[in-house]
Amino acid sequence: MTRVKNIQEEIHYEGFASIREVTFDYQDTQGDWHHIKREVYDRGNGASALLYNRERNTVLLTEQFRMPSFLNGNPSGMLIEACAGKQDETDPKKTILREIEEELGYKLPAVEKVMEVYMTPGGSTEIIHLYLGEYSDECKVNDGGGLDCEQEDIRVVEYAFAKALSLIKTGEIKDAKTVILLQHLQLSGIMD
Ligand SMILES: Nc1nc2c(ncn2[C@@H]2O[C@H](COP(=O)(O)OP(=O)(O)O[C@H]3O[C@H](CO)[C@@H](O)[C@H](O)[C@@H]3O)[C@@H](O)[C@H]2O)c(=O)[nH]1
Ligand SMILES: [Mg+2]
């Protein structure tokens, strides 16, 4: 039996993303009902992939300006991130293969799904689908960097895997999906 009823949504803003005010009745674990109001940020879902090369013991990441991080304590606004994109297709695997080509310049034959995560479940609807993919020079098709028409200014950066892990400790990598993927790759033993 559902513990949520009488859901009413009011769109407060609709643009690239939307903000809805959602009111609903919620039954708590004691069985009591409460009338609750929540603001929900919706920019769709996303997909992200960490590319690794076992021979060179490297990973391929991006560096780009992220305004929200600049507004909240990141002096340069630059973030080191795994390749990622907004899910425009229904299949998140299609999204990530396209983003890998646009942002990193590699056409991969396959990626492996590792998990999906809600990044900010208290405020945002977004699920990000996470993948690992193996890259090699043979898969390189362009220089990456993202789409000019979307004003993307993305630098492709290759790090020794150990160096990338050390950047989590120093705080130079602090994007959640990237931390999860790097630690997942370490735990998987693929790079051992
Ligand atoms: N017009 C407009 N464009 C925007 C806005 N916000 C972002 N964009 C543009 O929309 C494009 C989105 O690029 P993607 O590569 O598809 O997405 P992303 O920004 O990398 O997002 C990925 O990472 C995010 C952060 O971890 C994730 O939140 C997201 O789901 C996705 O995985 C970029 O060109 C960006 O400049 C906006 O408010 N207005
Ligand atoms: Mg992106």
C-alpha cells in the first residue's frame, strides 16, 4: 500500500530544467499522515563513464568549468569529471557512447554498466547511469572537447590511475560520480 497520496504539482519554473512545488500527504512509519510540501529540481537523467586503459594504467577524464561549483566554494570553477551527459535518448547506453565520442573523441565498441545512482535525492529527480569502458588509441576518432554549438569547453585529461586516486584524497577531484567510478574501478581489481 502506498504511503503517498493526493500528490499535487505546480510548476514554478520551466526552462533547461524545471522546478516544481509538490504537495502530498505522507504516512510515516508510525502510521500518522502529514501534509508535506517539497521543491523538486528536474533536469532529466544522465549517464557517465570512466574510461580506462589497462596497458598504460591510465584513465581518461574531462576538465570543465561548472558554474554551480564556482558559486559554492570552487575558486576556479574547474572540475575534473568522468565523461557525462544529459540523457537525451531513451537508452542511457546510447547517450554515453555518444558523449564519449563528443567529449573524449573515442568511439568505443562497448561499455559496461556498473550501477545507477540518485545524486541528490533530497532535491533533484536525477538518476545517473554509470559505466566503465576500455579505451585504446585505435578507438580515437577526434580530439573531443564537446560541441561548439552547446558552448562546451572541455579539456580531455589522461591521468595515471594512481594519480587520479590520489586527487580524490587531495580534494582536487570532488565530483561525486567521478569519485564513485574511480573507487569502483579500484575495487573491481580490473587495473591490478
Ligand atoms: N541553455 C542552457 N544550457 C545549459 C544549461 N545548463 C547546461 N547547459 C548546457 O547543456 C549541455 C549539457 O551537456 P551534457 O554533456 O549533456 O551534460 P552535462 O552538463 O555534462 O551533465 C552531465 O553531468 C552532470 C553533472 O554531473 C549531470 O548532472 C548530468 O546528468 C549529466 O550526467 C552543455 O552544453 C551545457 O552547457 C542551462 O541552464 N541552459
Ligand atoms: Mg557533459
